[in-house]
Amino acid sequence: MASRSLLRSSTRPDLYVCARCAFRAAQPPARSPKRCISTSFLKKVEAGEVKWQEQAIEVQTGKRKSMLTILEERGLIQAITGTRDAADKRLTDERLGAYVGIDPTASSLHVGHLLPFMSLFWMYFHGYQSVVLLGGATAKIGDPSDRLTTREKEHSSTRTANMVNMHYQLKKLWGNIHAYGQNYGFYEGKDFNHQRALLNNNAWWNKMPMLEVLQVLGPGMRMGPMLAKDTVKNKMEKGDGMSFAEFTYPIMQAWDWWHLYNTKGVQVQIGGADQYGNITAGIDAVKYISKNHPDPVVRSNVAPLGDPFGFTVPLLTTSSGAKFGKSAGNAIWLDRELTSTFELYGYFLRTSDADVGKYLKLFTFMPIEQIDTLVQEHQAEPSLRKAQHTLAREIVEIIAQEQHRFLFRKKPEEPAILEVEVDAASRAGYMTLNNRPNVNIQLPASVVHNLSIPRILYACGLASSTSDGTRLVQQNAAFIGGMNHKKDKVPMMDGSVNWTRVKPWAVADTAKYILHGDLLMFRKGKHNIRVIQIVPDEEYDASGKSYPGMKMKLGPLSMLDKRSQKARENLESHRGRWEGHDEPSSEDEIVALDELADDGTEFRGSR
């Protein structure tokens, strides 16, 4: 007879469930149904694998350089976890997935961030699956690596704005790199498995209980090795101490790698030299979960992926050895609003003769032979700074693409520059990631709380006029950030962005989409966004700034005390023009006509 401990009577409807089944049942269901895999898809995948094996044979026979050799020749390898030969063999034999993670602790990338990205871009050009991970969740904690002081706590609105700005900057960078690679023929014969992705770890951290992390990963993270890390010891002994949140940062980063390993097949992590400890911790975590995950299906799915590994790239330093970056206060930003394209060009134009060859290998995709020839020409006539001009031009091409193409005089080596050309896309009137205007603006609180949606779209620059804003709303072409559920009006989770189509709702409803009390976001199309900081009217007036439609009348006609005397006189003087026509039956109709004014000029009341 079965044990009574496993039996349940009819009066006790709850059934016995083992821990394994309980864990699987607790997993959130997939948001989208699984798609069927077609025969043509399988054929494309198979053809890609055949081509990869042919390429591996060419590497093994010496007809082609291996991926690791290419990165080493360009100085993009600082340290490799495990042995060099093992990593070289894995990169040759298998089409691995690789990723670079970055936390949006600032509104823009800087030059120092380019080095790990350059390694990833090289791998992408050679057919590896490449992922950029934006740390919307981990940015709330802050990476303590190589720091003696705790990062200053950012306001949630600043953090969200940084995340939005960096997301679109990374999209722009990926697009520019893809176009730039065509100049060197990297896509000739590209196969189906050549893929890239831009992800945000908010996608899983915002909906995953911490209990799952503790159950799955916690037993494998031993306190001894974690306390022995240099980052922990230095911050506790020489710095201002370490909080529990900072102590758990490597656990969050390790879980990110596990998620990418499990869902995307990412086996390689690339980071700066200060990330070596976090990378090794992630390797241990992924190995532990792969062998001890409570779900046997997960264990069987990841078994063919093999062990993860990683490598670091050199840190970009000044001539004195100081680290470049936001913390050091000497960052060269990639956002043209923070560092203009002219300043970016000038920075690399001032590269020393001793460093220009190294920088050409690090920051460009020029062949090594071409770089060596260019350096020799520069050494013959160093006053022309030909190598520095080439370096600056190549980097600007990667960062700014067609928006800022420098036009040299008849002789490219002449140091007198530079004329900036507005790209054809801007002249044609359509928006790209390279020619879009500044994302971050300020607007007074009265605009957000007292004006209709079309007039706000006009004020923030997404519409050319109020009537254009009305057209955008009517055509469902404008989006607002916030509220992740239309019916329940649930506020948007911190660190994530949900876009909702703008509707002709009441003026008061716009305030429901304000994030963190002072942030409002709009988007038109794919790339044209505005991150609006809401400031008090007095502060905005004192700044001397203005916005489109600023001189337009505010509020309904019944609130004449809020209108200028000139506007009231203008309205009264044209009342008689309605004679012989259908006179508006109420002040509301006049308000509606007023809001459809084209360009901010005063309403004239005539038909």
C-alpha cells in the first residue's frame, strides 16, 4: 500500500507536486507562441554550417587567419580565460555567440567603450553571432570594479533618460558599422546564420523573482572566492566600504550571461581589462547552472553548447596611464551634443606619432598591410600628419556616418579642414539615426499640464505645426513612453520603456504618462524621439530658452486672464467676420479651431 504521506483525500484537493515540476510550473509563459520551423529554414542553417566548416579547414591549413589571430594582431586581446590554444580552437571550429555588456550610467558612450565593441564588430564581420547587452537593470546597482568610492545614486528619471539615449545610440552604431563593413567587403558571401542583436537585461530582471536566482545560482556562488576578489578587498580596505548591492553585482552579471547562454547560445563574453574578475565569476556560474539546473530539459538543451569562456581588451589610457572615461573626467563622448564631430576629429588628429599606428589597428578596420604602408608614408613626411587624418576620418565615419562627412581640399593631407556636409537624407526630409536632432530637451510644466497633445508634439519639435501634430495623432504615428497596460494604467517599470500610441485624450490624461515626476518621452517613427525634462515655469523663463509655439495662446477662451491683451483684442476684432456664415455655437468650437493653427501665428477667426 502506498505511503499515507503521498495520498490526498477528496477533502484535500491540493495534490503532491515534486520540486522539479513546481519549478517548471512557476516559469512565466512565453509571450509569443512558438513558430513552426520550415524546411527552407533548416536548409539555410545547414548551408551556413557547411560553409563554416569549409572556412575552418582553410584556417587549419593556413590559408586563412583565425579569428583570435586577427584580434591579437590588432592589439584587441589583453587576457584570455583558460588557454590560448583552447580558445583559438573553439573560435575556429564553432560558430560561437559573443556579447559585450554596458551599463547606461551616462547618456552616451565614450571613446573608451569602443575597444570591446571593436572586438565584437570584428567577430560579427567574420560570421559570429554578436549581441550587445544594455544593462538597464544592473545600472541601478553600479559596477564597483576598480573603484574605491561608491557611485553617486542617480535619480530614476536620469537613469531612464540615459537608457533611452544609449539604446538609440547603440542602434545607430550598429547601423553605421554594418554600412562601414561593406566598404571592406566583409559581407561577400554572407550566410544565413550571420546575426546580431541589441538586448536590455530589464527584459528578464523586471519579471524574475530573486528566489529563482537564489535557488538556481545561489548554491554555486561560494563566499570565500567572492570575498577574495581584488575589487572587494580594495574597496573594503582602501575605499569607503562595499554595500550588499555592490557585492551582488557579479551575481547579476553572471545571471545575464547565463540567460544569454541559455536563450541565445552565447558562449563568449568580451570586456575591458577591469572586467576579468566578473568574467571568470560568470564562467563559474554558467558552468554550475548548466550542470545543476533543477529542470532536466534545460540541462539537456545547453549541454551541446560547451563551456563558456571570455577575454578582455586593453583599457584606453592617456599618455600618463590614466584611464579614459566618465569617472576620470576626461571622456571623449560619441554623442555629438556632448562632443562635437569637429572636436572628435581634432582629438584623434592630435594623436602622437608613437600611438597613431596602434590606434589605426584598434579603432579602424583597415587591413594591417595598408596601415603599415600608411605609417611608413607618415614617417617619411610627419608634418603632413597623413596617418592622423586617416585615423580621424575613419573614426568619424564609424561614429557619425553620412551626417558629418569631412570634405578635404584637393590634397587630403592638408591640415586645414573641414567642412561639414548635411547628408542627403536630411535634405530629402526623412529621419535617420545619424541626422536626427538632439534628443534631450526641457519644457515648462505649464506646457505639459495645460496644452493638448498636438501642441505638445509641436512644442517638443516632433511636429512642424499644431495641425501636423493633430495629423500624427489621427494617423497613429506618435507614441508616448509609459504605462505598460492600457486598461489598468499600470505605471511603467523603472528602467524600462513601453511605447503607447498617442490618442486625442483629455489634456489632464497626459500627466499620467509622466515618469518619475519630471520626465516625458515621445517618439515619431523609429528613430525620432524626445526625452523631455519638465521644469518649473520660473526656471524655464529664467533660462531664456524658447520652444515652438511659445507665443501661442494658452488655455480655453473662457480663461481670458491667461491670454495676452493683444490676443483678446484680435479675437474680438474678428467676431463680425462670422456674419453670413455658420457661427460657432460655443467657445469650445473656437478653441478647436485655435488648436489647429498651422504655425503658431495668432488665430484670425476667418474662413
